[in-house]
Amino acid sequence: MKLSRDMSAFQARLGHEFSNPGLLVRAVTHSSMSSPNRDDNQRMEFLGDRVLGLVMAEALLEYDGSATEGQLAPRFNALVRKEACADVAREIDLGSVLKLGRSEMLSGGRRKLALLGDAMEAVIAAVYLDAGYEVARAMVLRLWGARIGAVKEDARDPKTALQEWAQARRLPPPDYAEIARSGPDHAPVFTIEARLQSGECASATAGSKRQAEQAAARALLSELEGRT
């Protein structure tokens, strides 16, 4: 199989030349494009998630030989969660080569966090299947780069951290409300407000409700911590 010009350019950004280019094509094929003659990337996503997890677990142990399991777990979660995978995918412009059905394309699928994160995991699996664990490991470490050393000890996602802050003060979990929506239907922008029963609140805007909720929780946490 000969790769298209766009796929060849993406392969170069990835830093791995495939012996079996079909693996890369399958890794970037969303289920909305699947057919009896075309496989999608769902099974590869499952495998890539496990390869990424092993690489990150090894990397964290090597980076900090004195860290406890309790310190390592949130760092690990921060490095393997969908947001991290999607960030890496954006850096290598994975969205530009995603193969999407018409409905996903019109709804802004090339920018969706979940689609980018899933595809990034599938690409990791494709490299693993094409060249083995050591090559996949080297690619992941290069793409994740400084994130591994920079990940915070308390790397819980902001919504979890805000909920724990509230629980520690015997408050109910925070509420999240959509207070505005703008942009076209295929690329909406959401503004979400995070609010505690005690009255504190903060809002944030992002291209998905999930991202906006996380950003609002992060903003509220920052405000609360600034008062202490």
C-alpha cells in the first residue's frame, strides 16, 4: 500500500516509517468510516492504551526512584488520560489525517478531544504492531517528552480535585451549568460555570463541554487556593 502525500507527511511527523502502511491507515480510521471492507481503529485503541500505560509506568519509575505508589498514581493518570493523548495528537496534527464519516466531519470531529485521544492510542498500537515494543516505547517517550518530568505530584484532574476540596469541607459536590453556547453547529463553543453550594463560582470556555468543565473547575480551584 502506498500512502497519500498527507499520510506520508504525518508518518514523518510521527518519526516512524511503517513496513505495513495499512496499520497506520487503520489507526486513523474512525468507526464512522468503517465498512465490511474497511476496519476502524477501535480495537487498536484498546491495545494502544495498554502500550502507553506500560511505557508511562516504566518512565515514571525511572524518573523518580523514591516516589511512592500514592505519588505515582496521579502522575500516571495525568499522562495517560484522553486529554494528554489529545494534546500530543494536536502537536503532530493527527486531526488532519483522520478518516471520518460525513456526520463526524461536519460536527467538527477533527478537533474533538475524544476522537483525537482515541486515534493517538491507535497510532501507538500501529507502531507497536509494525515494529515492536521498543520502537513504540521510543516514539511515545519522544512525543510525550518533557510532560513526564513536569507532571505534578498532585496530578488529579481539576474536577476530581474540586470535588475532594468540597468534600473535605463537608460541602456537596460542585454543580456544572452551561451558561452560554456560541459558534456554528459543527464547531460549538461552550461556556460552563462551576459552582459550590457555598457560593463560590468560576466559568470557562472551550470547544467541548468536558474541556470547559475541567477548565472551570481549574479556575475555581485556583481562586479558592489563592484565598488560603
